[in-house]
Amino acid sequence: ELANAARLERGRLPLESSERIFYLGVGAAVRGVLHPETLVGRTEDWLAHENSAFREGYAAMLAEIMAVVTTGNVPIKLALPEPPRRFVRTGGADA
């Protein structure tokens, strides 16, 4: 469900927007947890080579997932993380 929600958010955004790239990172984190085989073959520093918006989306989603795992408090539905304000589009351009 989270991967689909991230895909829907991305779909409404311009291709090059930082907000869209943030949600690409969110989706990658979800896929990595659900399908760890997608991470096989990646170098240890692969994330460092990604766009900063992608890294922040990845880290935000992973932090939410890890909080659920460590606390054991499983919500009915895990929400998508909100992108930092600097990534959110205002007036038709990236902030």
C-alpha cells in the first residue's frame, strides 16, 4: 500500500521536481524492506550517489518503518512521510 501511495504522489508531480524525487526515495525504501533482494548487488555507498531529495525520502520512510519495528506499535495504516518544505512546489516551481 505504501509503495502505491508513493507512486500516486509521484504521478501528480512534474518529472524533475524535488518533491517527486523525494517520493521516489520513499518508494525505494518500501521496496527495499518488502523485497530485500532488490538491494543485492548495490555498493555499500549507493545511497550517497543519489539526489539529496531521494536520500531524504528514503531515510524518512526507513525511519518510520524502523520506529514501528522497534516499538512494536503497529498503526492500522502507515502514512507517507511529508517532504521537507524546501522540496514542496509553490507557484509552479521548486522551492
